[in-house]
Amino acid sequence: MAGVTNTPDGVDQLLRQHGVQVTAQRLAILRAVSSRPHATADELTDDVRTVLGTISRQAVYDTLGVLVDKGLLRRIQPAGSAARFEDRVGDNHHHLICRSCAIMFDIDCAVGEVPCLTADDDHGFEIDEAEVIYWGQCPSCRKAAATSEASPPPPPSRR
């Protein structure tokens, strides 16, 4: 396949360095995650289909699993949400999520060095990672809520 190896962005080299066979599907999935951090597997499937034309949902799930296992992608699953994937790995960052629209942002560590937070009782564990999700409402959703509260209710309909 032309273009599958020796890609200008070096994604093929990244796969090889992690012992992963280079395929068009894996390249497309890595690029999709890179261009759309925090996307779900279904969203990534749609993105990859626009590039490759066809790929099964199962192939995307399987590839995402391999890439997570190899440390090339990070899988996060906020409460009440489908799993999401990102290529920012190895730095133990956190996430900020809007409760209304579910937009998600990366947030650097809250305080200090990895694992970013100190447990009050580590129960003898050697803690190497902390997963923190900040929840709230983004400025757009707050503005929309304030606008709808300020608007008078519509008049009752007459039948």
C-alpha cells in the first residue's frame, strides 16, 4: 500500500517503536484521535470511515484496545459517558467536563508532581497516578441557562 509506511508525520515510526504493526487502519485511527482528542470510539469510527471508506466498528474497538495497551493512547471513561480516547499519554493530566454539553478539556496536574495529589492514607500502596475529573458548567452553557431564565415563558396556547 502506498503511503502506509514512511509517513511524513512519523506515525508509522511511533507504531514500530511500540512493537505495533503498521497498517492503514492503525494510522488512520491514531490520526483521528490526534485531531479529535476525547472522542468516543463511535465518533472515531465515523472519522476513520471518511478517510478509509470502510472499516468495521469492531476493528476500531480492537485497534483502540491495542493502542491503549501499548501506551500510545489513553482511555478515559467519565461517569455516565462512553469511553473516550486521547493521545496525550504519560503525563498524568486531568480533565474538566461540562455537565450540560459534555465538552472536555485537559487540565494539568492540580498540585505538585506525579501523582499530583497525595492520598491521606495510601494503605501501603506506592501511588503512581491520580485520575481527577473536574465537573462544572462551561461558559456557553451558563450563558444559555441565564438567557433562558431571563426570557419570559411563552403565553399559553388557546385551542
